Amino acid sequence: MQLKMKYFANGLRALSDTKIVMDTNTFLRALAEVTGYVEALNTIKKFRHIIIASKEIVKEYEGRAKIFGTRYMLNLRIIELKNSSKLEIIKRSRIQGKLHNLNLRRMPSHKRDSKFVILAAVECAKYILSKDHHLLDLHPYHFDDNHVDILEPLAYVEEQVGST
């Protein structure tokens, strides 16, 4: 079995991590340490899991944080996650380069949620964490020969704790 190695900006190497996409509300609430969300972030930090986000998704995070006056806190937490190799920002060109090879059959009924599904499929994420029923209704999301589990944050935590 060949293991993929990944190099992060801080020079650390990691084995192929379990990739997780978090929708905007889930990510911001986890960073704000809201009960029911922060447990998912703590689980990601504990295991060999990594949050992935596109630049488009990060802009949405920032826009929502700006509305609530927490953009500064968000930027600090994003830097902290990137420096600890728990967040990877995916470039648009990488997404576009892989997207044309995928057969994405179903998309969320809200078009604005499509970016989470597309990123998860393109990057072969194992999970999308959300409490948005437009995303949860797609669980499990099948594409090509793969699938993504779309779970509420606490269901993800329970699954991880149960598998140890």
C-alpha cells in the first residue's frame, strides 16, 4: 500500500489525512466554541483529519464573520488552523482542473450550497459537516465510485469516538 505524503506551508509532512468540508455556519460556530459544533473541531484536531476549504468558501466565511463583527477573530483562528496543518485552502484552478472529470449527479436544492459538495467531491473528502437540511438531504452523496458522508457535527464526533 502506497501512502500519500503531503507537505504543508510550515514544512510538516502528514500522511493522507481524512478531508472534511464544513459549511459556513458549522465552521463559524465551531470557531466560536458553540456547543454542538466545537466538539467536531476538537475531534478534527485530535485525529488525522483536516478541514479543506476553497478560496470561495473562505470568502463566504469572512463575509459572514464581518456581519457579526468577528472577522478579526476568524482570521486569527484560520491562521492557527493553517499553522497546525488542520486547514488547507484549495485554489480555484485545482478545483476547476479536477471538476470536469467527475459525474456529479445530484446537487443541493440551494445553489449556494453547491460549492461545498463540489469541493468535497473534487478533493475526495470523507465528510461534509452541516446542519443545513439542503445538504443533509443528500447524505450519503454518491459520485463516480466514491461517496461523501454528510453529517451533523455531533454525528461526526460520535462516529469518530465509536471507531476508536
